[in-house]
Amino acid sequence: MISVLDLGLERNGSGWLVGDKCTFADLSFVTWNLVGEGLLKELGKLQDLDAKYPRYAAWMTALCKREDVGKIRERMAKGRAEHGLS
């Protein structure tokens, strides 16, 4: 999945999935990506993600800087902690 997103970001060339700004297409992936990254972290396989998929990493960084996405991340982190996950 991450490789497909990275390829889509490469093909668009703007840093976003559609057009030249953040759209619903980008935001619709945030929670799924965060869940996936949490699973990769639990499995010890998150460390090479940035090097292997640089466009994906830059895109997620840009998305996570958004205030609304920050609120989602906080809620998700709280839920993970309540279930004993890091």
C-alpha cells in the first residue's frame, strides 16, 4: 500500500495525491496510514520507511503538521495507550 501511495505522489509531483494542494483524497488516508505505521512499529519494521518511501514520508509529515490531523493523532495515541500499545 505504501509503495502505491509513494508512486502516486511521484507521478503527481506536487507532494499531494490530487492536484497541488491537500484534498479529501489525502486526508482520507491519514487514519489508515497511522494505524499501519503503528502496526509496523509494533513489528519493529518502521525504521526504514522514510528511506524506502521518501515521497510518502514527506507527504505524511506535511499531513501531520495540519491542526486537524494533529487532533486525530492525539486521539489515536490515547486509544493505543489505553490498550497497552506504544
